[in-house]
Amino acid sequence: MLTSDASWPERGRRLARWLNPVIASPAAPLETFAALDALSPSLMPRTSRLQGVAMGLSVLGARATTGAAERLTAMAMPAGAPLERQLATRALIAAGGTALASLPERHGERLWMASVRSAGRLLRAGAAGGAVHDLGEAVQARYPAQRAARPLVVSLGLTSGLLLWGARRLRASEGAVQRWPLPQTTTLPASLATSYAVTAVGTGLTRGFVWSRGALETYFGPSPSRRLLARVVNAGLWATGATVLYNTGVAYVGRANDKVEPAYATPPASPLLSGSEDSLLPFADLGQQGRRYVTDVVTPELIEQVMGEPAVADPVRVYVGFNSEPIYQTGRAELALAELDRTGAFDRSVLLLVSPTGTGWVDQTMIETAEFLTRGDIATCCIQYGRYPSFLSVQKVALGRGQFRLLLWGVKQRLAERPPERRPRVLVFGESLGAWTSSDVVMFQGIEGFDHYGIDRALWVGLPWLARWSRSGMARGSGTLVPEGTVAVFDRHDQLQELTDEQRARLRAVILSHDNDPIAVLGPELLIQPPWWLADGQRGRGVPEAMHWRPLITFVQTAMDAANAMVSVPGKFGSFGHDYRADMARFVQDAFRLPQASDAQLGRIEETLVSLELERAQRIKARDPQAAPVPPAHRDGQGGVRAGVPLRTRRTRGPRWRLTRRRGSPATAG
């Protein structure tokens, strides 16, 4: 920007041009608008880092939009054309974009129509930004400055004004969005710094891609076929590099599954839990989330203390970890069924089948609530299908769906051998990605699938928009496979309470989805068409009135909200975003129609859930098991500790079946 051979006035003029948000480049006006628009309210509060990423991606989108408009302008107008012709050409392009953007919207239209309409909006915006840039350059050329002082003052004045406007816009946005239970740390300087880093990286990658493409075109030769071959090779090389980096990063993140936490290194003593001495599943193979799952089980003593009445039985918890998979595809489901047989799970009155999130995590508030309400007369079963956060485990949905289908079918076959009076009620639960994998099992059968697999009721929490039940409209009860009243979506428990007893009894699937949960509304359609949840009169709880749809920008904002939606504070239960802990106790009781509990009992359950989570948070953070609260499953009721032999390692060896494969063992090894 500032070369050493230029004079100081010339350097000042170049600096002024770089700082000017109007004439820095044809894309500068639209980039400025996109950056400010990214500060507008959305579903969740954002940290400075996420706000900066949203701004940076919005700026890159504006730059790409202007680039497309500039290429069209260059095709219709030679370089150096008079200002009048430049503006006329841009006006024609803007008119074409306006015509496309004005295409009538129809309910249920195909996505390509929405894409054409959004392309028209972007084309019009790119042409308008280019026209503003041309006028700014014309004014500067008409009133040239002999010194750098005047352009510097003008540029600094415009930039300062925009910064003040941005700061006020950021404060207004914060006031319009419901707060989470964490301190708000968003500041404009930190957001701008992150935004600049994102745009610099994006620009660098784009220039690197263009440079490598040009180098390959030079190497292959000038003919059209060779240029096409060079571009294909270049795209393949970049795709390969991106895939390698992605897989490396995902593998590193997945190593957390093998980490042994000191407070969760001791196997349970009860034979009713996976990982115990009698279990078919070694404690070391359960993974980080599995070891927490079988350790934090509710005990009969705690049930009696909370419910004020004797416990019926010790809860059963079965967990099959990712590391337990044998070579063949059905291995985890077969292990789960064998473990259910071993623990006597089919003799309980309730059998709760759970599909976890991508990391294998299961909401303990849900499991603990069910164990309290059934007075311990319940068995829960969970099969892990991935080791990564849910946004990195989307490719594992098919595996999770297949495993869950096999589990359901195996349970049905075993229950068919028992007399009806000795069959437990089969309930299904899934949260986030787990709701996706478990609901997809019946996506083609609807409510008939419940009867086909022997499912009594299902509770799906935070169901992602990408799930088939969401995309097909079945989640809203509008599909032909969903009889009226069998499926309902709720934002809060008050809405469920408003139903009559007959209506609640008719429900087979309850979907708990907060109105401001970005994961429940984030889909690719948000790029190109306004969503229904931003329509006037349809905004739900927590959706700001000041939030409006913009092509590209709203998608980026919602994606950043989704990254922030799962932030939670141990013990501070919220009914906000993707945090459903405050809703769980009452929804579990009513959705599953579990044994009734008084308001006093429900209150004690909710208080105990908070204390159990605070203890769990201490155990997760503890570097020494002696410094953490003893889990309920390890207490002997007399102040002592009962458990197996602790694992003496910081990290397990990972999936043994993978190690066996690498050593070349036969495919039948398990």
C-alpha cells in the first residue's frame, strides 16, 4: 500500500484511499454495509470472536457479490468509459437484479426460484455499491487535493463516523437479544480485529487458489482443453489439502474420547451398570462420555431422599462406547442387546432407548429425572456412534440411525417373546444430533413407524433443522404420515400444559424446540429465502423484532449463533437457545407419561438436578479424585466408597478393533 519510493504526500493520499469506506475499491461500499449489518440483532448474544467472524464472513460475501457485478459491468462497458456510461450500465444491471428480486413468492416453491430471487437482490446490491464507488471517485477527481491532509481528514471522518455508528448498533443489538448466564464480552475493537483476520485469511486463500490455478494453466499450456484440465487439477489439489486438514483436526478433537478423567476412572461396582466387573463391556472401552454416564447413576437411597417414598429398584444403565465396535456393522447393537439381557433390563417397567449427540453425550438431567420419576424402575440404553462435536459428526448420522434402528428392532424381537403383561414400555429420547439420528428411523413411516418398532412415546429435544422430520414438515404435524394430534412442537412447558388430558394422551412424539434455538432453524435454505420464523406475527419467544433476513448475512449470523447456542453454566439451568435443562424435568414426566409426582416432588427433583450437575462439574475438572465429590453410584450408604479397580492411565488406547485391523487380523475378529 505504502511503497518506499513514493513521496510522503503520495503515501498520505494512498493511506486516505485505503481508509475511505467509499472509494477504497468497488466492493468497499457493500463491504461496509455488510459489516454494519452483521452487527444487527440475531437469536443469540455473541462474543467478540464470533461477532468478528460473522463480520468477516459477511465482508467476504459482499466482496464476492461485488466481484460478480463487476464482471458483468466489464462485459458491457469498456475500461475507462465516461461516468455517465458507467452509471447507466450499473443502473441496467441493478434493474435486472430488481426484476429478478421482484419475482412473486409462492408457498412451497422450489429452491431454485428462491435462489434466482436472492441472486437478483445480491446483483442489485453489488451494482449499487459499484455506483457509489464510481461517484466517490468522480467527486475526488473533480476536486483534486494538492496535499494529503484533506483526503486524510475526509477518510478519517467517514471511518470514525462509521465506527461510532457501529458501536451504537452493537449496543442496541445487545439490548434486543436475551442474555445468557455468562458475562457479555463483546467489544467493537476486538470484533473488528477478528473480522480483519478472517478477511485477510479469506483473501489470502483466494489469491493462493488463483495463483496456483494460473501456474498450472501456464504449465499445461494455453489450449482451452488444457486450461480446463489445469483448473480441474487445481481444484482437486485444494480439495485434497482441505480434506487432509479437516480429517487431521477432527482426529485430534476425537482424542478427547479416550481421555481418562481422574474422578471417572473407577468402574462401578453394581452389576446393573455397563463397565462393571460383570459387564460385557470393559470400562476402558466406554469412552469419556460413557464413563460419566454409568458413574453418575441415581441410587435408591437418593431416590428415597428426593421422592419421599421407597425406591422400586436400582436403575439399569447400559452404554456401548465407540471403542467397543467389533469389525462387523451390527456389532454395537448386538452388544447393547446382550447387555440389556444380562442386566435384566427387560424386567423393568420402562425401557428408555437414547441416541446421544456426536460426542456420545447424553443429557444427565433427562436420565436422572426419569430415574427419579420411575422410582428406579427403569433401564436406559445408549449407543455411541461418534467421538466429535455434533457439527463435525453430521457424516455420522447414517451410522447412528442404522445402529438405533437395529437396537429398536432387536428390542422388539425380544419383547415379542414375553407375555404382554411383562413387557416394559419402550420410550425413545434424543437431543440435538441424537434427536436427528433417532427420529430418522421412522422418517418414511411416520407414526406407523412407532407401532412397527414397538415405540410407545418419543421425546426429541433441540431437533436440528436438517433432520428429515423437520425438513418434511412432520415435526409441525403437517405430513400425511402424521395423524392430527400425534406430534406437537413446544417452546416451553406452559404450552404443553394448555392441552387437555385427552390431547396429551394422544401425543406419540413431543418435540421440544426453543423458538430462539439457532440449531433448530439453521439450514441451507436460510442462504436464499426468508424463513417462516422471521415473518411478521410468527416470531417466537427470544426472536428479536429488529432481526430481519438478508441473503448470506442472516445465514452467517445464525451459524455463529449455533456455535454459541450450547454455552451453559453448570447449575444455572436455562430455557434459552440450545439449553433445555430448565425444561427437562416437567417435559420428561408429561411427554413420557411417567408415574405422577406432586409439585413438591418435582421441585425437589429440580433442586437435586442442579446439585448433581454442580458435583459433576467438580468431578470433570478435578485432577485428583480425592478432591471431587464421590459419585452416587460409588457411595455405599454408610459414608464409604464402593467401586472397582481404577484405571491407571491418562488415556485409553482407543478402538481395539481399529488396532486389530491395522495389524492385519482376520475380518471376523471382534
